[in-house]
Amino acid sequence: MLVLQKTTSIRTLYSDYERVEALLNAEDGFNSRNFDLFTVSDLIGREKTLPLLSVHLFLQHNLIKHVNEHKLSRFLTEVSTTYRRDVSYHNDLHGIDVAQMAHLFLVQGGLTQLLELNHLDTLAFLTAAICHDLGHDGYTNAYHVNRVSQRAIAHNDVSVQESYHVAETFKILSKSEANFLDELKPQAFKHIRQRMIGCILATDMAKHASDLASLKQLIDSKGISEGENAHLVLNKENDQSLFKSQQFILETCLHACDVSQQTRPFSTVAKWTYLLFEEFFNQGDLEKTHSLPVSFLCDRETTSIPTMQPGFITGVTLTLFAPLSQIMPSMTEFADSAKENCEKWQAYQEGEREKLVYVKCKQQN
């Protein structure tokens, strides 16, 4: 069992720890891609899930001693409530799900050792993962741009949602009562801020193709295969080159975490997928209402969810996990699981409950 800190804030967050300890420490627990987040959330309650599991992350990586614990508690509570519960997929559960996957990259993938990360790097990477969709309203960047929404105007049509998530994160951190990093020296805070901004902005799918091309070029140019020469992803020419080379891999890995749901057990995959399409179809309905082009995958009248999943797996998930597995061979099982899920989707028969997603309309505003 983890040795918990003695401060009131951390102990309060962990008041339900014993109820989930067995799940977290099980073979298919927090250190496994089979981790069942939904079961934990049902057990301890939605409002406690992100804060408790985030603290668990910080304890796992020995980060608590580097931050203000009372303010960390406040920060995580505000993050949890800033995520919108009326958004079916891009919410607090997705945030901590991606953070748990980031944890697996660090531990199972060996990312900490590979990139020679210090505690500031790990802190930035995990906090970025937790907050990467903070305040998401359930609509895509394209929708905001086409509607000329206030969010699009504020961020000049560039990575609209991702820019918003970064801003919301640091808006919370700007509050003295929630700035758990306030004991860091200015240069250390700047280091973390640079890491977090880059990682969150890298989750914009518009950057997928260019970042993937850069990743493949790096692997090919360094002769990296099945872990051999993996250390060459780092450029140690000088401190700036080292930071930049670390940052690129961190950004690519967080992007992979963000699209990793198809590497989970199929029962979990299906649940996440139908939650995502609730958002997509709601957006499609609004696009029709406002006479906008209906975005790809967002038309509930023409889209078949099972039919579309193999294309996403092969075109997005595997395109990332396959090359990353060359750098971190222990992540190969994630790619293998995605391939298995691709076959399961091809044979999948939707139940009556799942078919409701094609006809059920959320209240729109």
C-alpha cells in the first residue's frame, strides 16, 4: 500500500482510497492498459475520480514532495469541476483516462529513462495529460471556426480547443489558492509551462500527419528498430537541443495517449466509442440546424459506428503506436490490442441500446 501523506488535503482526497486500493493494485489495475476507469468511478463517485486518481499518479511518481499539497488538492478539485459533465466524452473521465495512459508510457514504456526525464518533466507531462481537454464543450475545432464562435475568435481559429484548454489550465494555476507550483523557482515554472503548452497543443488532430512524418523520419534516420538505437531520439548537443528533442517525443506520446482508447479491452473500447459519437452526432445536428457543412462522422443518419472504427484504428491509432513501439518495444501489446479490436469491430453487431445513439438527440444550445 502506498504511504499516504499526513496533510489534511491529501488525506481528504484519499478518504475513499481503501475502497479502490484492491482495484488499483490488481493485475489489471492502474499499471495496466486493462484498467477499468468506469468501475472505479462508479465505486467512489464521479466527483472524486479525477482528484483521487491524479493524487495516486503523483504519489506513484514521487511528485508530491515537490509541490504544495494543499494547493494541489484545490487545483485538482477545480480541474474536475471545470471539465463539463454535460459533455459525454471529452470530460473529466477522459482526462484522467489519458493521464493513466501517460503513466503507462512512463512506466511500462520506459519513457522516463529513455528521455532522461527529471521530476519537472514528469510533473509537466502528467499534469498536461490530466488537463489536456479542460473545459471542452463537445465540439470540434472546425465547428468553432465555421460558427465563428467566441472560442474561435479568442484563439484566431488556430488549435481553438487546445489553446482554450491550455488557457483554462493556467487560469486555475493563476489563483493563489490553487497554484500548487508556487514554491518552484521561476525558471522551473517556466520549464513546466513550456512543456505543458507544447504537449496540450500537440493533441490537435490537425497536427497528426506532420508530427507522424517527423516521427518516422527520426526513426529512419537514426536506425531505430525494436528498441535498438532508441537513445538516439535525444539530441544532446546542448541544453536547448535536449529540451527540444525530449519535447517532441513527449508531445507525440501525449497525442498517442489521447487516441489510445482503441488499445483498451473491447468492452471498454465500445463504451468510450459510443460516448464519443454522442458528441459527434450532437454536433452534426447543430451543423444541419445552422446550415453548416456536416463534419465527417457527425451525421447520425448516414454514419455506421462499427463500420468506421477499423479506419480510425489503422489510420490514426496504429500509425502512432506502431512507430512508437519501435522506440519502446514494451508498448507493442498496445498496437496488438488495437489490431484485435479492429477485427472485433468488423464483426460487431450493435445492440438495441447502442442503436439509440442514432436517434437520441441531446438538448442543444
